[in-house]
Amino acid sequence: MSDERASPVCYGAEADDVYMGYASREEILAALNELLEAERAGARVALANVGDATGPEHAAMMRVVRADEARWCAMLSRQIRRLGGTPSRRCGAFHGKAMAIADPVERLAFLNRGQAWVVRKLADLTRRVRDDALHADLRRMADSHVVNIDSAAAFLDRVRPPEHGK
């Protein structure tokens, strides 16, 4: 016999996701439904902005954003159902706040801030998601939102007057 000691067996691979620091199914479903409601609100705001657009470039951008928001609503609903949840049918409060802004350019700026909020929420959530398929979908959603944010920011830089004191 040898005097060498053996390490104990590691059962980490068998540990519960929550024990390992990942979000529980309930937390994930709640976050996905919150994002779904926000995306639904964003889609409705973008659709309204198509009709209120200041010109063809603005309208075209709003159609792209609206289609993108609708695509992510579908993905979120699909993932919620796959995880055994029920997709929310509510529209987020963001819609009412955005529609209270009369100027379509300022409404776009508000929508862009909402898109940035979604990106932050996705970053927080993806760190706690172990499910590879869901993780990949959420990363694609975040990347798509960043593209839309950059596009809207460039448009806003072109159409807004320069701020005083810069």
C-alpha cells in the first residue's frame, strides 16, 4: 500500500444549477416575461413611430426596429414555453411612457434608452443562464439590440441640433 492520499470525488457536475450560481427556472421565466413585455412595448412604439416618422430614413429604421422587436417577442415566447412557462400577454409600461412623448425624434431617443436597458438586462441574465440554447438566443438578441442602438444613435446625431455647451 502507498501512503499517498487520494482526493475525494467531486460531484460538482451533478450539482443543482442554483447551487452552482445559475438562475432558477422560476427566475429565468420571470426575467424572460419581463423582457417579453418590454419587447412588445418596443415593437408598438416602433410601429407608431413609422407613422410619425420625420422622413423616409426615420420610417425605414423604425420598420427594422419593429420587425426586430417582433422577432425577439417570438423567440422569448418560444423559450418561455420550452421551459414550461406561460408567455405574458401584457405590454410593458414603457409603451405608455414613450407614447407620451409627442416629438417622434425624442420618442426615438427614449426608445433607444429602452433598448440599452434591454441590453443591460440581457447581460445580467446571460451570466446566470446555463441552458446553451437559451444563452445563444439571448446573446443574439443583445447583439441585435446593439446594432439598432448604434443605428438610432447615428440617426439622432444627424437630425438633432448640437447641444449647447459641448
